[in-house]
Amino acid sequence: MSQRTIVITGASDGIGAAAARSLSEGGDRVVVVGRSPEKTAAVAREIGADAFVADFARLDDVRRLAAELLAACPRIDVLANNAGGIMGAREETVDGHEKTFQVNHLGPFLLTTLLMDRLLDGGARVLNTSSAANRIFGRFEIDDLDARTRYSPNRAYGNAKLANILFTTELNRRHGLQGIDAAAFHPGGVATGFAAGSTSPMRFVYQTALRRLLLSAEQGADTLVWLATARPGADWVPGGYYAKRAIAKANPQARDADLARELWERSARMVTA
């Protein structure tokens, strides 16, 4: 098989960096995207990859990133939308959206749609990092995507991770027959800097002795690497939500096809410049 081009966002640390190392060792051309210029450049140097910097809390950064990727990558075989995180007190971005929702969903949605023609050219895979938080905390309200009436860090994060699954479902419905293979996945609880800047009680798991119970970044990256390398349609089913290389149970709202369509349409309006 000829060398593939794999773009991984959130690749300056954690499971994104671990996946970048693994896929690079397997012979793929990996393109790393991160928010920190220094950390992103360090990962890129380590594996001999191209590096791009973007902050998904700024949609203009995402637009610039898409233009740079289109210029640098004649072909994109895998887009791994891995950037994201849990926040603290409710905060709006410069674009006027709740930060958790924008960083975890709107930014990846915008990047994917801006790259769509290139992704369709090569029959690409789009892999979206979700979380089991979609089941635990997700209580999706389509008329309050920016959490203006009901907000907590956990709820906002759970809803954003549920949005990742709904986006995957609708991406598969709209473009699956055109060659896009999409999947969402839960990496597990991984011992990274996750939740460091949040007020969520989850931060205590990641910053205390409980951390020893968590997975390594390499273990957390396993399902991402598997989805990027295994055969869609044979080893995994496009449109599915996975954990530990198997179909996982998601929030009941994840099965609502009308909700997935409505989320796509509203997201498209929200990211219109």
C-alpha cells in the first residue's frame, strides 16, 4: 500500500501524540496539529512530521488551518479530530459560542467540512474522539447548544462528546456512499493533562494518586490507531461508536437521526463566517 497522509489534531500531547508516533512508525505520513507551538513542534521533530498550529477556540484559526492543510496535503487519507477538552466556568469564545462546545464540536465540524472535497477525493476516514461522558453527562438540548440556560463543566463536556457521535452518524449518512468512512470512539480514562484547567470533579482523578488507575497515552491511542489502520466495512462498521476496538453503548440520543441532521444544519449556520 502506498504511503497514506494522516492528519491528527490535538497531537501535541496525550493520545494524539501517541497515535502520531505509532502511525508514523507504521510508515504513514503523519501531520500533527496542536494548540501549543512548542509542544506541537517537539512531537513533529521527534517523528519527522509536518506541524501546524491552531486554537479551536478561534474559528478563524480553524479556517486558516484548513487552507494550510489543503496547500500542504494533495491527499488526506485519515482525518483524526482529536482536539478537545473539558473547561471550567462557562466562557464564550471570540466567536460567541460556549467554549466547550466550540473546541470539541464546532471546530472539528468546521475543519472537516472545509476539507470535505479533499477527503472525498481519496475516500478518507474521519475519526472523532468522543468519550463515555456522552452517556454519563449528556443531556442534549438542540435549542441551547451554547449552554446559556443550563451549564456545568460536566454537562457541557458530555453534550459536546455526544455531538461528536451525532456528527459521525450524520457524516456517514451524508457522505458514506461517496467514500467517507467515519467513526467515533472513546479512548478510555488516560493519564494525561486532561481536565487540568477545569473545575470539574473529574480533575481529581487526573491530578491525584487515582491517576495510577488510568491508561497510558499509548493504551488510550490504541482504538484510534486501529480505526486508522483496520479495514472499514470489514473490521469495523462506518458510522459506529467504539471503545476497546468494539462497538460501545452510547447515550440513547445518539440514535436520534433527526437530532443528528438538525445538529449538522445548526452547526453549519453557527460556523458561517
